[in-house]
Amino acid sequence: MTLGAVFFILITLLFVDFTGTMHHYVAWMAKLQLIPALLSLNLLVIALLLILTLVFGRVYCSVICPMGVFQDVIARLRRKKNKYSYSKAIHWLRYTMLGIFVAALLAGIPAIFGILSPYSSYGRIAQNLFQPVYQWGNNLLASVAEGMDSYAFYHSDIWIRSLPVFLVALLTFVVIFILAWRNGRTYCNTICPVGTILGFFSRFSWFKIHFDESKCRNCSLCSKNCKSSCIDYKTHTVDHSRCVSCGNCIEKCKFGALSYSHQAGSPVGRGNATTNGTDGATGEGGTPDKGKRSFLLATTMVATAALAQEGKKVDGGLAVIEDKVAPDRRTPITPPGSLSARNMAKHCTGCQLCVSECPNDVLRPSTDFSTFMQPTSSYERGYCRPECNRCSEVCPTGAIRPIGHDEKSSIQIGHAVWVKKYCIPVSEGINCGNCARHCPAGAIEMVPLDPDDETSALVPAVNETRCIGCGACENLCPARPFSAIYVEGHEEHRMV
């Protein structure tokens, strides 16, 4: 379906784009996902999706949800014709998985509800598996362009932000690939909590797939081409709780026995429906009406984006610099706009969109079980620049609320702590002051190590009331491998 392909491609580009361009155009697509809308209490989106389901059935799953379309992409790779068959719904598994999801959500266990959320699962796949491939392609073009004295592209660093989260994404990809390859939307209709929730409402949808028994020849093509395995051609029934309203069955039917319509007098609210007469959605000669698809295709959007180029980071020298090692922070640092660690744990599903979009390589997924896959800040590769608020612009769940540039400069997410034994003026007797010169908040002052000796080495003194925890001092500290000054996070953010 064209509209589903457009949604899928643009959401994928939202995750893999490292230039910071796509989110200006398509970040709203992430906010159309059901679980993020529920967590952010976006009542408008929730109402829109429910109305859409009650009118057209589970078109959300076949058009808006990237994981749903991803399964269709995998299934299409298998060239075998008539590759599906009807199977009964495994209700006990569907509602068990939904119960586990709800329980984990209420108990605040992100390691469980984040894995079961379809949008977040696809986000992790796109960020951990697809983005590196996208970057490799970009770097190849950059190398070719440099050989032609062109700087239309620039190199992008490729690195694994969290090995455990990478393995989770890889395992998810393998499981989804096997299920979709073998039998289409098995994950969608047996494991996915969103599919179960919308499946309940889709039984009452205004438009449904209907059989005209007088035209049906029991050829079984509808069942063999139903990727949801929800059509039983022998009894002329459709399990509307699993049907995603893709229309494949209508296309394959050679006798016009299937239609997508509202039929007065049909048993509404049950898992199946049959017809006993001519259907208003069929035209002359029993040709299926394409009204449903025409409606969806009429809403197809065209999105254009120009890849913005950012400055290439260089260290200005030729010497090999030893990599920094992250300090052992007692309190993790959550991004500005997240309000508190509690708010982050309550709303974040670990979709990795903010991690993917961070231009300074500050955000990476947590490996702690209580906050697993949720973003934390660390400053080995960069620092949280006061003028950047991209993570707050893209978060669809309300875990990171939107903030302006002025507001961000006043949010204290942590405070700097000086470590005497690593400081170069102390350990090597060389003047430094790098942390004080680069502190954007002016929270660091160089003072004599010995207050009674003005000629003693100058060392940093941190004014915790002014420090915002941006990490510029930690990142730019020349001490290796451990910085002589690092940031401790705050459980609750403060305004300075």
C-alpha cells in the first residue's frame, strides 16, 4: 500500500538521519504512534486513532505502525505465491502479552514494556542496525566526493552506544524476520499489545471485509493471501480482530465475492460476519470497489527534505589522544526537559529516537535494569550544548518535554565535581584552566590550591548553584583516561 510505504520510509529516515534535518518535517509521525500517545496523554491522537479504527478497522497497523509495515516488507521478500493459510487466533497468548505489557507499564519496568512496544522495537532496530548502514553509505560517498575536491558529504562516526541494547535490537530483528518470513503478521496478531488493543475495537468497525457467499467458489485464494491468517474461506468468515484492512484478499478474489463495506444487518461486535445478498461495494460484473484504497491513497503525503550539513569535528592536532573513560556516576544524568529520573522511567519506552538525533553524541541507552534502554547523558564524546534542544523536539512520549533554548540554559541536570588526583596542575604542575574557560554557565573559577600561597597551582572551584551539568568541563578536560572534573546527575532537575 502506497501510504503505508510512505509512512514506513519517512519514519525510518527519521531514525537513521544523523544530520538533524528530517525531524523538522516528520517528527510528528512518531507522535502518531499509539503507545507514545498514551504515555504523553495526547488525547487528540488517541481519539483520532480510535475513530480511525472504529470506522475503517485496523488501518493503523497496516499504514501508520512501522513495525507492521516492516513485517510486510519481509514477507514480500519471500516470492512464494499463496504462502499463507487460515489459523485460529491464539487468544490466551494475545491477552497474556497484553497483561504483561500493562503490568510492566504500571510497575515502571522499561525492560519489559519497552521491548513489547512495537514502535519502540522498530526504533531500536532502525537506530542500531539501519543507521550504521546508512552512515557507511554516507561515508563512502564522502570519500568519493573528497577525491573530487567536493565537500557535499562529510564523514560520520559509527559506534555502538550500548552493546546490550544493540543485542536486544538484533534479537528483535531476527525474531520478527523469522515470524514474518514464515507466516506474515504472526507477531502483529499474537504478541503485539497494540494489535490486541486495536483488535478489540476493530470488531465494531463500520467498514469490514464481507463475503458474498453466492459468488464465492471456495477457491481459497483469499485465505492463501491473507497475511493476518484471519480468513476462513470454508466457513466464509473473517476474524475482524486480526484483519488489518490491507485489501489483499479483495485483489486476489477472481469472482468478486469479497468487499470492503458497511453492511446493514451484519452481526456487529463478533469475530466474523457473513452476507446474504448483493453487496453495495461491488460494481458491475462483481468487480470489487476500490473505494477504500482510493480513500487512503488520496491522503498520501509528499515530504521533501534537504540534508543539512554540520561542521566536521576535528581536534586540531596530529597526536593520538587516548579515549576518555566514563566515570562511575552515583546518579545517572537524564536529558534536559525530562524533569526527573522518575518522569523518565514513567514515560520513556526506549525507542532511541533521541539517541539517534543527538548531534553531540551525548545520549546513549542505559544498561541498568531499572532504566534499561532509556537515555542517559555521558560526556566522553561531546557535551550537551546549551543551544541544542533536539531531543526535546523529537520525543513522542513526554519523557522529554519540549523546551526552548533560553529555558535549557537554566535547567540544572547535574553539577560538576572536581577530582584532585587527576587534575593536571596538581599531578604535573602545569597550568590548565580549560574547564573554567569553556564553562558556558560561568560556574567554574580557578583558585590557588593552597589558599595561603597565591603562587600555588590554580585549580577549579565549582559554584554548584550556577552549574547546569552540561558536561563541557568534563568533555574538554585534557586529563586522560579519567577527567579531573565530571558531572553528577540530579534525581530531579532544578532551575538556576
